[in-house]
Amino acid sequence: MSRFVTLIALVLLSACAEQKMPGMKIGKSYEINGETYYPAYEPSYDKTGTASWYGPGFHGKMTASGERFDQGDLTAAHPTLPMPSLVRVTNLENGKSLIVRVNDRGPFKKKRIIDLSKKSAQTLGVKSLAHVRVQYLES
């Protein structure tokens, strides 16, 4: 019986290890253009897809994290990852890689997985859209 109790305790402790890091903002689910997004702590997040970028039209406006957007910062928008969080973005078309801080929500277009700031996009060689890999980095 004590082995069973020990096993249960280990399972419960391992579940606790998946909790979000202190200071992260997960946020509630939200709907944009008829699609519902569910923010979550995803320490194993590693996906490929399309990246886009945003800049001049949003420069100086408030981000979802509550800070002012600066198109010259190495930041990005992601629909569900915690804020702030760090991700490695690799442009699979040219091999360039960069660590950026997620501080906003978006993109809200089908098949796009991340929206880069103008500076992030320039650094990665993204002129419009690019095929990228996005990996969550544990803080």
C-alpha cells in the first residue's frame, strides 16, 4: 500500500512541474474573427508555420501585455503563449535564428503562428511572410 501512495505522490508532484513560471500572464480565452484562442503555458511548444510582421501602424500603441509597442524592439505577438515569454524563431528559408520576447497577441490570420516586430523580421530576413520554426524557451 505504501508503494501505491508513493506512486500517487510522484504523479502529483510531476503534474506540479508543468505549472507556469511566476510572473507570467496567461490570460483568459478570447475570440477574434469568430475563432476562439486559449492562452496556455506550453513548455514543449515547438511548431513550424508562417510568420508575418507588424510595425508602423502599431508603433506606440499598447500591446496585450500592457506595454507600448516599439517596432524597433526584438519582440513578437503570439496568440496563446504566456506573456512575457521567450521564443527562438528560425527562418527556415535562410537558416537565420533569433530569440524574441512575446509581449502581444496575434497574428489572427489562418496558418500564421507568429507576428514579428519590424526589427525582428528584418534581423531574420523576413520581408513579408516566411516559413519559420518557433520554439518556447524556458526562462
